[in-house]
Amino acid sequence: MEKEKLCLRCMRKIGDSNVCPYCKDEASSVQKAPFLPLKAVVGGKYLIGKLVSSNGDGATYYGFDLELKKPVMVRECFPQGEVTRGEDNYCLVNVGRAAAFIDAKAKFTKLWNALKEIKGCSALALVYDVFEDLGTAYAVSEYLGEGETLRDYLLKNEQGYILWDEARVLLMPVLSALGVLHENGIIHGAISPNSLIVGKDGRVKITDFSIDDVRYKGGRLPLDLSEGYASIEQYAEDGELGPWTDVYGFSTVLYRVLVGSTPMSSVSRATNDKLMIPGKFAEIIPAYVINALVNALQILPEDRTEDVELLRDDLSASPTAAVSAAERYSSMAAVRRSVIEEPQRIEDEEDAEEFYEDDYVPEKSGVKKSTIITLVVSVLVCLAILLAVVIGITSSSGNGDDEKTTSPDEIVSDSDVVTEDQFINVSVPDFRGKNIDDVKADETYKDVLVISTVYEDSDQEIGTVIAQDLPEGTMVSSINKRSITLKVSDGLKVPDLVGEDATEAHKQLTDKGFKDVEVKVSSVAEAPENSNKVTDVVYYPKDESEWKAIPEDRRISATLKVVIYCYGEYTPPETEEESETQSIGENIDSIIEGVEGIGNIIEEF
């Protein structure tokens, strides 16, 4: 390790430099107690790097797998007040805390072993290893150091918030992951903009898993909650955590993402329960999303959306989901009225105008004042147009003897008609083969289509539209806006092939659908003799000459060149032509042998 001199944050080789040229982190020789020192090794193969975070149940470090030569995250069970750091980094149990430490370590091991069993969930980092060493327990998981917290991601946005269409793509995989966690008996209890990491590929992963003793006030360890994002039951000594707890946490994050500010803490809302949405956001956030937030951010758990599947329904614009939500919450109305304070009284019209001017307070019905006004105005406009047409017909028939015919411009004023500029009529094109970003950026469809996306494995380039549910040629207009779901290529996932036989690795990639796969053999003196094990897999981005490491989610376009590195010998797999040639050769040999055999028989006769 000294020869290679790794950056102890991003785990890349930096030579003699004291500042990493990749992540710009400065080298450091000391890590403050009681945390593991830099370059310590746990589990016989995991090098400890810089501290990422810590709380009541342990610490998380950047790490490096010395065997597989790749960066990882290492979580150490180090419950505060129950252990101290002894010689050789060993964990010593404090006097009188043995039973508590054994319980905490058992919970830690159970949590991380359960996470290790969960595969194929894009919003959950893979857990590679769970083991005991130095008197405590450790968990090793996928490296997330290349990403940034959702908080930092939003702060980089000039507005500080994003629109629902982007938020839905960003956060719905998190909601799915929470459902998977709940099915496996895991309650996160700390979903917030700081516990969600946005990767370079734009995908979000959940971090900061801890045992429940730090997630509610009645636990034995110091409380670790984010102000504004924790539910009321987490501040109670006897609080019962459940899926509804994560529903509240996720919904506060969604509120922050859409509105740009942290919601009022649940403790404050318990005495002044108003969920304020500024007026300008009430106009741009879909009504059904606001209604979903109202349901999911109820203070009392019994009033709140109880699980993520129901929340997913509420965040859907489908009529079925809307009816289901209405039936589900109608039974809660009486209970809510009995626990919510008497509403603010509005004494006169001036007070009313001031009340609605700045903030919008959503009611349970989810119907906005602006929606009602818009509906009334629309009805009046329609009546005006109808009246104008009737007058025009009457005038025309009543003056049949007159040579002059009254023009439509004289009957209906400009303000009463819908002009060409206001009315848009478009035929839905074939989006297949186009890039989804280009489709969404096309102003032609902004006022006539609501575009949803579903990502699937495909051998087409990432981002390419591969199917649509609204047929080509369907007429849509600004007064008949339609929803369309586009299936988009998510590329293909490169399996973890390090340590595999190179020939088999090549076959795996080509069978999976990758079109350009190459194996490169490195001749290294210390390589095992006749070894053809894979040491690394990289890819070449389109129109770039330099290789790149496989991204964290391991997804790339199937059309890109993939290179497998190995030591020693490598036997390329047979191509179909070679196989056919070999087969023909074998058949010819058989025929020759048959002819020779017949000749021998004739000679005997």
C-alpha cells in the first residue's frame, strides 16, 4: 500500500502527491480517537480510509478491498458509551455494559445480514460482507464516494427545488426500495436529504442504516434524527416505528424537493398543525401530489398513510388510485376533526385576501381555490361563446332580406374566442429510436402530452425510447391533454466478473447482449502461471479514446466497447464460423475413414 499510496477517500493511486488529483482531498496521517486509524486493516483484507460519518451505533469509513482491488464502504459497530478503543484497535466493553453491547452487536449483525440478502434493488447499495473482528462487528458495502447527498444536489440547483416530473423519476425508486426493506422487516427511520446519495448517473441510493436504538427516544443509544424529517413517534419514549415512519420521512423529503424548504418539525406541528405550501408552488405541483403529501404528513401515525404501496397509489394520477384514496381516508375524517385545533377564523374579506395571498393551506379534499376559480372562469367563457353563436344565428335568420351578412368578428369579441395560438392540435409521432432527453425538451409536446418513463434492459443505447403506449397518429390537443408512457433503454448491467475465468467472462458478456467485447492479457512477473482470471473490466465511452471504470450501477450501453483484463493465457471462444468449419472437417474425416474402411473390406474379398 505504501508503494501505491492510495488516496484514503476515493482509493485511487496518487503517487507522492499530498492532494488527490481526482477528489481533491488532502492526505492525512491521523484519524481522531475513538475511530479506527487510517490504514488499519479489518477482516484481514479491508483497508480503512477516512471517516465518512458516525452516530450512536457506529462509524462509517471509506475502505479498500485489498483482494479485489476496489473501493468499498466499511461500517463498524461501535455503540457509544458501551465500548472504548483499546490496544491494537481492539474494542473493549465498558464496565456494566456487556449485555447492552451484545444486544447492539446482535442487532447490527442482523440488520446488515438482512441487507446483504437483498439484491437487484437500484436504490440500495450492495452489501458484500458481514463479519466479526477486533471484538466487534463490521459490514462492507458498495462504494458511494463518487456521489453527493440529495441536499447538496438541490443546493446546486439555482432555484433550490425541482419540478414533480423530475422528482418522480429521482425518488420513486427510493419508494420502491423502502417497500422492499419493509418486506424484509427493516425500518430505516432516518430518510432525509442527507441520507440519500445521488450518483453521477442520477440514481439515488439510501444510506445511513442504523439499529433502531438510535432512531427513537426510547432507545438505549443517543438519538440520531434529522430535524424536520423525523415523525412524531420517534420523539416518544414508547414510540412504535413501522412502515408509516418511513412514509413520513420520504414525504418530508418530497416536500423539500418540490417546495425548496425543510418542513416544520413534527414536534412543532403537534401544537400548530399547519402544512404550509407557498402559493406559487400550489400552482405548479399537481393536485393529487399535494393530496398525497397531506395524507402522508399527518402527525398521528393512525391518521397517516400507513405504507409505501398506498403512498405510491396516492402519487399516481390514475382514477382508480384516486377512488381508492378517497375511500381509504373518508373513514379517518371524523378522527382528524377531533384532534386538529379549531381552524383560524377569517373575519372579513380583507383578512381572507391576506390569508390566501402568500401561502396555500391544503385541505383534506385536495381541491385548491385556484382550481375552483379556473373552473368558474372556464364555464363563463363557454357560456359566452355559446351565447354569441346563438345571437349570430338569430341575427342571420332575422335579417334574411338584407344583403349585408353580419361577420363573426362583429358578433364575438376577440376575448371570447379561442385563437390558433391558444389551441394546439398535434398528432403523436413515433418516439421510438429518439433520445428521451430530446423528447422531453421538445416544446411541441409540452402542452399536449404528460410524459412518463419506464426504464428497461435493452441492447439499444441508454436513454433511447424503445416503446410507447399511445399509438403513433393519435390526435392530442391542448384541451385534450393525454398521458403517454415511454419505455426507455437502461442499457445492460455488466456483471461483477473479477476473479472469473476470462473465457467464461467473455461468454457471459456476449450472451447478455454486449456487442463489442475484448480480452486483454497482461504479462506480469508475479502473476500465477497459466492464470486467466479476470483482474478488471472497463469500457470505452462513445467517441472517446480513454477507458472508464464501470459505473457504480454497472449499467452501460450494449453498443460500447467492453475490455476484460486478465493475466496469463486466454483461449478465445469459438465463433460460429469456426464451429461450423470444425464440424465440416470432422464430417469429412468421418467420410474418409468410412471410405478407407470400405476399401479394406473390398481388399479382403
